[in-house]
Amino acid sequence: MTPRTPADRAPGGEPQTGAVADTRSPTLPEFRLETYLGRWEFSARHHMTASDAETLSIRELLALGGDAALDALLDQRLGYTEPYGAPELREAIAATYEHCSMQDVLCFAGAEEGVYCCYRALLGPQDHAIVVTPNYQSAETLPLSQCAVSGVALDPEEHWTLHLDQVAAAIRPNTRVLYVNFPHNPTGKILERERFVALVDLCRKHGIWLFSDEVYRLIEHDPSKRLPQAVDVYERGVSLNVMSKAYGLPGLRIGWIACRDRALLERMVRYKHYLSICNSGPSERLALVALQHRESVLERTRTIAREGYAQVAAFLAEYPELFDRYVPDGGVVMFPRYKGAAGVEAFCQRMVEQAGVVLIPASVYASVLTATPTDRFRIGYGRRTTGEGLDAMRGLLRREAR
């Protein structure tokens, strides 16, 4: 595959190469993925594109901590909490990093609030950002609402790797932030260790903040591929994480950013004052229980993901005329190619309308920064109901083959 030149885009303009006009848009576009899931996620029978792992009930989570955890939750006062997060929770989060203390941790109401606050704190109208594509849409639309942005596409012909020469070519004197996400949503890619080290070196050379979305970290198929957390290896590393993905607890709405620049964290919390102000006290208490018993929670997630991936891989292999498959490195979603004559958009529509199976078609992951594949779909494998959804997919494919 011939490497693409990173595409540049000014907010509201077309993808282009070269200088980008400062034409910021004060509004944000429709969030396609959330709109799509909002239509189908809770009405369709089989949610086969879930990006979070199988969740726990409150009862199951509290059982890990015993009577002490239950008493602490029942005694939790229902007042406002500290904007930075409960000190005990921040200490537990800091313990998951090598070089962080609780003062380096700022909690948010989920990861999305952290993404918003980080971009707002780091970027101004005269700045430039680089974002890897495809991506969770806010990763590019938020900086596009503030400044010029360039995209660098992962390469599907080389196992979705990131070409560092393209990243280097996108850097400008005013480049301030590089956003990456590994394990990657939706491909499951983990950047090769040597490329990650080189990427950190490139950011350090140019003084660029490395905004690293690490929400799927700790769900690697091969633990030897696990990348270090950006905040642990780079003084300008900003590590984003959340209870939603690897821990399987999205209902808690607890996320965080770890960063060793405490002045930057203070700028972020000032934006949080305009959003959630503070997190839910009971949610913080439950998140603390999960972190105190993280190995049990994470091993549960990994086991379900291993079993689910084996089922999805077997299903895709049954229909070589319809699907090209590959082996994702981690996370609980992948982005296989659909080869049917009618195209992937029609395929996903038939699945949800006729089989009650929700998949995410490629159009939802379209980027305004670069070309993105148009023949892929996101399928998840982190739920215990994966087999039921695959059976429903088989049923429709068999009916169509008659």
C-alpha cells in the first residue's frame, strides 16, 4: 500500500495538504457513533458491537470487598465530592502507574469528559494537533473546533500499524498535541513497542504533548505486547483511562487523566467546573472496590474476551467469501472487512432490522482528516452473550443463502 500523505483540515474546510486557514467552528457536529448506538443499542436484541467488557452487578462487585465494602458504600454521604476525585480513589489510581502520585491524577465523569477538558486545556486558536485515524469521533472533532488538525491513518495493509514517517511529516512548528489510542478502537491494534518508543522520542524532540488513550490497556491477547503508559515514560505524557472498558464498569462513569504536569491538571479541572463539577460519591466508592481487587476483575475480563474472540474468529472463518479476518492485538472490538456485493452498510442494516444484531458500519468511523476504510464493520467480543449474537447472524446468512 502506498503511504498516504497526512491530510490537513481546518475546521469547516475540506481535507487538504499544506497551510490550513484558521476558520474554527463554534459548534460540534453530530456524534455519529453515539447517535447510531442511541437508535439501536437498547432496542435490538443482540448488542454485538459493544466496546465495553461484560459488566458486574453492584452485588457482585461488593462481594469482592466483603462486609467492609458494603458498609463503606452504605455509609457514603450523598453530598458533593472533591473536584479532583476522592483522595483514596486517586491513591488507588496512582498505584496503577510507575511514576505517579495521587497529585498527578484528576478524575472525571467518564473518559469523554477527560478528552474534552484535556483538549480545551492544551489547545488554542494558533495551535496545531495531530490525530490518528480511524478514531472515536471526539478525538478529532473536539480539536477541530479549536485549531488546525492533521490526521495520520493507521495502515490496514500492514496490520493497522502507524507509520512514524507520516507522523513526522505532519509536525509543524506550532504542533502541540498528538493523540493516539492503543489498544485501538475499532481495530484492536497495539503499536509495536519499538515504534511506540520512537513515537515518544519524536514527541520529546519537538516538545509535543502525547495524549494517550489507554482505556483498553490490560486486555492484550499477548501480555508481552502491552505498552507502557505514556505518563510513565514521558514528561509530557497524558494518560487517559476509565472504569468502563477493561474493568467492565461503564455505569460508574468514572474516568481519569494521569499527568505529571500539575499546572496542566489544574487547567483541566477549571473546565470540569463547567461540566460535572465533581463525580458521584457512590460511584467513586465502587470504583475504589474494583481497583482494590483489580486483578480479579481484569482476569474475568480477559477470560471473557479470549472466549468471545475465539467465537468471533470461528464465525468469520465459516464465511471466507464474505469476510476477511485478522487477529487483533487487544481490546474487545475488531474491524473486519465485509466482501458481500451489497456492501457493508446494507449488511449492517439487514443484520439489525432482520436479525436484531447491532454492528457498527464503516461510515460511522469516517474521518474528515483522512480517508478511512469503507468496507469494514465493528464487532465486539467482550460480552458473555457473544455466542447468541453470532447464532442470530448465522441464521440470517443461512436464510439469505437459500
